[in-house]
Amino acid sequence: MHIFVAIAFILIIGSLGSALYFMMTDKGKSKRMVWSLAMRVGLSISLFLFILFAH
């Protein structure tokens, strides 16, 4: 379980970093930043629910 939580945190931080990168490079011309942030929210909710049910 500890490994899954660590991997999920790494994926969440990576998604946040990719959203920052897309924000700087695309200058609002594509929706890649929105999808990255949506994926981050989805991962965060999934991690929360996993920890809730595992407890």
C-alpha cells in the first residue's frame, strides 16, 4: 500500500508539472493543460478513495 501511495503522489506531481509546462509553451492555444489538471484531480480523488476504503 505504501508503494501505491508513493507512486500516486509521483504521478500527481508529474501531472501538475506537465500542466505547468503546457501552460508556458502553449500560451492557451490547446487544451493540454486542462486535461493535465483534470487528470491530477482524478488521481487525487482516486488516491483519497483508495486510502479511505483501505482504512
